[in-house]
Amino acid sequence: QVRLRMAALKDVIEMQHINLVSLPENYQAQYFALHILRWPTLSHVAEAWIPGPRLGHTHEEWDSEAAEASEGPGGHWRVVGYVLATLASPEAAPPAGVPAGMTTG
């Protein structure tokens, strides 16, 4: 199961990790943070439901997260991709058929 949502600053580390393992060009965490702050409605992450506890979390944190998750206990959402888009003036827009922005997965 995968869902899309607006990115938040808490996602920056996972976004940077995805960038490092999936793209030849790599960006610092500051790039992602500034994009989220400048264009919050154009910054999205894809999350997948992962069964089991999140690595590095205590059982109390896991129980708390699981209780809040819509899928119930026994798993957590993990960022598996991101989409960063930008707005440009019509003069600066790419030609028709040329995609703008960046996606990963």
C-alpha cells in the first residue's frame, strides 16, 4: 500500500537518503528543506506501509505510532519516494512535452 502526502521537514533525512541511492546527482539536506519551506504545496512524498517496528524506535514509540496509524498496530509508514515541483513564469516554462520538476522512487 502506497500513499502520497505533502512533505514536511521531518522527511528531509529520508528524502536525502532516497536521493543518494537512486540518482546520480546528489543534493544536501538543506536543498530539500528549503524546497519544502519555499513551496510546501509542491513538495510531496510517497510512503509505503511497512509491517513491524521502525528501526531505532523504542517499543513505546512504536506503540504510540501504531495507535495513530490508520492501518492499526503492526507497522509504520516509510518514505519511499518524493516529488519536488517548481512554479515558473510562462516565459520560463519548458516547452510543451518537456517535464518540469523532479521525481524519485
